[in-house]
Amino acid sequence: GESVGLHLPTLSVQEGDNSIINCAYSNSASDYFIWYKQESGKGPQFIIDIRSNMDKRQGQRVTVLLNKTVKHLSLQIAATQPGDSAVYFCAEKGPSGTYKYIFGTGTRLKVLA
Amino acid sequence: NAGVMQNPRHLVRRRGQEARLRCSPMKGHSHVYWYRQLPEEGLKFMVYLQKENIIDESGMPKERFSAEFPKEGPSILRIQQVVRGDSAAYFCASSPRSGEETQYFGPGTRLLVL
């Protein structure tokens, strides 16, 4: 069945270093992917998205890479800050006409001072 | 611009009682999605609604759970005769239309069943 999984449940990074959070998806027909950030006690906050016709997209301090060959998605955070500490989820959406987002379990990012 | 609003933020119920969770989508959004999140887990889709219509409720338990999105007012997720296993965070998301648009999430309602 469809699933979205993450390789690392917890990632500890030194402040100022770059962070890389990975995600594997299984539905090769998925055409839209989102990274969400969830802080404790809050709802998921949109970070960045990417469509399947792209392999890279950059935002402010964040970059999402999509490798459709191996069905892999990653989120790179440059110069990680304490405020980046949160749980990060990737979500995939099926082909046009579907609307369900399938979320992964999440990766907890801990920024060390 | 107000984001997605949910209330109450925290809800405590005893087993057998009813829980009503409310969601007001972002202004201009007519599509609402409900998700459930257990501790240390990802979000699981429950139901997708448009105004006055349930489009997909495949993720919602067949019994005790219902959802509506009336023409006027917020979307309601209703859980009857709650059990301890219903304890979770329930998130609502909205989008202007279905399909390609990003879903924006509310702060969630944390339901605790005693």
C-alpha cells in the first residue's frame, strides 16, 4: 500500500550547521510533496512544496530535493537555528484528482547550542 | 488574515460522552480536511468536506464519528460515546479548492478521554 516513511526519527544538529531530513515515499504516481514543521502543541506549518516535474526547489534557508528514481525526498535547512527545533513531516499527494495527503511519521530535529 | 481556527484547543471528556470539535477555515477557503494525530505519530486523514457535502470519509471510523460542513458556520467533527482510544490531537486543514492547493492547518484540538 501507499506509505511515506522517514529514515531517522531523531536528528541532532549543532547550531549553525546544515540539517538534512530524509523521506521515502512509495507511490510513484504521487505528484505533489510538502514539508511541514510542527512545533510542540501546534499545528503543522507549511515550509515548502515541490511538484513531481521538479527535482529541486529553494526557499529561505530551506531546499527540497526530489529524486523520483528512488522515490526519495529531502529537506535541507541551512545554518540551523534553535527555532528550527521541531518535528518535520513530509507529505505526499497522489496524482491530479486526488486530495488525500499521506503523512510520514515525522523526524524530530534537535538543535544543540 | 486569520488562519484556520479550531476550538476548543483542549477538550476533556469522560468515556461515553460526546465530543464536538469545530473548525473555521481560512477566509476564502471552501474545502476542509480533518486529520487525527496520535502522540509521536504522523497525521492520518479522516474526512474531506466541501460546503454541505462530504466528499470522502474513508478515513473516518464507521461508528460514532461524523462530520459536517454546513452552508453557514464552522465544520464540526462529532464523536459520540467517546472511548479512551479517541484521545488524540485532531487537526483541521483548509484549502481554496481541492487537488493541487496546499492545505493549511489549524492549531488542533487535543482531546483527552478519561
